Amino acid sequence: MDETIKGIIQTRFARAGRTIGISMAVLVSLQVVLFLLLIFLSGRRSVGEWLTDLILAVLFTLLLGSIALYAVSQARSGVLGDVNMAVGQELRELKSANDRARALQRMASTLSATLSFERVVEQSLDVCSLALEEMGIPRDSLVGAVFLYDEGLLRPIARRRFPGHDNDQVISGKKGVVGAALSQAEPIVTNNPQEDPELQVYEAFRECLTAVCVPLRAGFQLFGAMVIGADTAVHFDSEHIDLFKAVGDQAVIALQNAQLYQRLEAEKQRLIEADEEARKELARDLHDGPTQSIAAIAMRMGFARTMIDRDPARAKEELLKVEALAKHTSAEIRGMLFTLRPLVLEAQGLGAAVDLLLRRYSEADGVEMRLLGAENGTLLSKQAQVVTFAIIEEALNNARKYAKASLIEVRFWRTGDLFAVAVRDNGVGFDTYDVNRDYSTRGSLGMINMRERAERIDGSLRVESSPDSGTTVTLVVPLDKHSAIEDEDEEIVDTSQLIDAGR
């Protein structure tokens, strides 16, 4: 017990004892005075007649005072014992809370210092062992596992006191305490884990007398469950359950971080591969197009040079062919430059850029192409226009390569708070089921890139086609997130920031 509290209690009871002593002295004095007064008034002069009565009264008073002092002494001892017990209990609870806070802090530090989910869940099992230690049960009595979903089944990925053959066992998570915890999204305690329909699969839990299952969830998404057991019968109170839930929440955060990191790495690798494939495609286009044309120009120029003296008319014809080939090559290079960076898109907007693209493709392929509703392209923000142009370009390239169409039409329109664009051709069409089933394997910059680009601007992409009936690729973009008004607002904000900075 704290010495300050003990001193206060002793001081208060000592003051009460002094008060009782003083009261006894005052009471005895009053008794003597009253006896003398009564004797004087009654006319009794003999001392022997009243002395006995006075002594008996004083002794009775002293007896009552002694009893009161004894009661105070006993009360002081009792209060000191109760306070000592309460303070000790409070100190133990504070120590336990401090240990929990430190353990959770270490777990959070581990979470911030590593992207390894395995390390975090191992740390979570260490934190859960504190609940057993608070009950006087050794930490090595804990049996635990963290289960994650793998193809619809729960597989243990972090284990404590699991024999080797338990590591490969999986459960469905639909029955017993695990099923109840996952369905109710709350921790569930069982005092009979050895007979649980799913936990009994594991030899480690067949030796437990108590177990608690904590669901690992974020919102409505279930990641798995954490099961903590002990080979001693224990009672987990609300504080222990809260600790288990806090540990489970930290484990879910670690899992989400690990998944985000894996997705980021996968996206990074995909971008690297896409960039490499784009470089290869550009190299192929340059080799098959301008490079071959320039080589042909060089050959024809050499032939024309040899014919100048022998056959000037033939040399003139060759020079005319070289001129035509040079113009064609120049147009081809400009087209490639336009594809790489359409400056007209930045200067005049989506409608003008698509219109120019259609005219270039129509001249190159001899296919009729037209644009409808070009004025609606200004509804989108600049960023959304760039992404939309890339999707339209990819859809047009697919139509040019595979559709064998005589007409390709691009249409912009607005429907409610949505901007829509459709690329439609009257070509041979294809089976969309095969494409949707395995579109990731069809071309380096094909359907998968259009879908991923649409997701970047919160849009959705739909492909409608069937053999001999043409193809329509439709993109829908929400204007509440990607309208041109947002660009205007950003410009206003930037201006105000410049004004504030000038002040």
C-alpha cells in the first residue's frame, strides 16, 4: 500500500481515539460533579453513602470507552486490510493494463516496421498469451492459430504448439465455435473445444479445456479467424475479449497492408511489362513502317542517280516515286507521333483529337469513319479526356486489325450524370464469352488495358459483340467525379493559393 494512504488512515483513526478518550474524561468529570451536586441538594453528608455509586458509574463509563476504543482499533485494522487489498488489486490491474498497452504498442511498431504478415500474427499470439499470464497460467500453456481463407477453406498460417501433422489440416469455418464467430462477427468462447466439430480436427485443440475464436474482418469482408486455447480451464472476462478483438483488428490491418503491397508489386511488374511490350511494339512498327520506307527511299535514290546520265526520263520517274514515298513516310511518322502524344488533345480537347485520329485512320485504311456528338467531349476533365482517348484509340486499333469493317462510328453523349462513349463497327464480330473469360491473355495492350484504364477514372467498360453482327465498345464515366467543372475549381483554388502566398 502507498505510505501516504496508510498515514492518512492511521491519522484519522488516531484522531477518533483521542476524541473518544477526551469524551470519556469529560463524561467522568460530569458524573463526579453531578453526584456532588445531588448529594449537596439532598442533604446526604456521609461519603460512604454515595461513594460506591459514583465508583460504579465511573467504572461503567470507562468500560464503555474501552469498548469504543477497541472497536475503533479493530475498525482501523480492518480498513487498513481492505484498503491494502483494494490498492493491491488496483495495482495489479494497472500493471496488466500497462503490459497490454506495451504489447499492443510493440505489435503496432512491428506493423509499421514490416510488411510481413507472418511476423505480425506471431506477435499477436504473443500478446494473447498475456491474458493467460494474468490468470497465473504459464504462457507456454497457450495453444493458438491464425486461419486465413484459401480457396474457400481456412488454413492455419501462424501456429503455436501445433504438431507437424496439424499444419496441413484445413477447415470450412461453417460449424462449431469458428462458424458461430464468423457468422456473428463476434468473439465466441467454448469450454469444450476437444469436441468442437472443426477444432477437433487439430490434435493441439483436442488437449484444450477452453478456447476463444476471434473473427478477422474489416467491414463486411472476412479474412479468417484467430483461435486461442489453453490446456487449463480459464474464464475469459470482457477485458480479455476486448484484448483479443484489438489484436484481431491489428492483424487485419497487417493483412490489408500486406495485400496492398502485393497488389502494388504486381501492378508495378505489370506496368514494367506493359512498358516493355509497348517499346517492342513501337520498335516493330518502326521496323515494319518508316524504317522499311527509308530503306526503299535510299535504294530508289541510288537507282535514280545511276540513271541520270543514261536515262534522264527514267531517273525523273524514280525521283517522283521517291518523293511520294517520302511523303507517305512523313505522314506515317506524324501518325506515330500523334499516337504517342496527341498535342491536339491538350490544345483543343477530346472531340478534336478523336476527329483527327479518325481522319488519319480513314485515309490510311480506306474505311469510312465518323464522329457523332464531338461537342460532348468537353464535359470531361482533362485527365479523364486523356484516359478516354487512350481507350478509344485501343478500341479503334482492335476494330482496324480484326473487325474487317466498312464503317466505324464513334459517338459521345450524356445521360444524366454520366458521360458515355461508344465505338461501333459493322465488322465480323466475335464471341465475347471467350474474351471475358480470358481477356488478360489476348494481346499486350488489348482488352485488359482498356478495362484497367476505365477503372482509373471510376468508369465501366462493356463489350457487346457476336459473330457476323459487329462490335460495340461502350465506356461510361461518372461526371460527379470527372467533370470539366472540377478542373475549373482546381484552377480557382490554385489562384487563391497564389494570392495568399503573395500576401
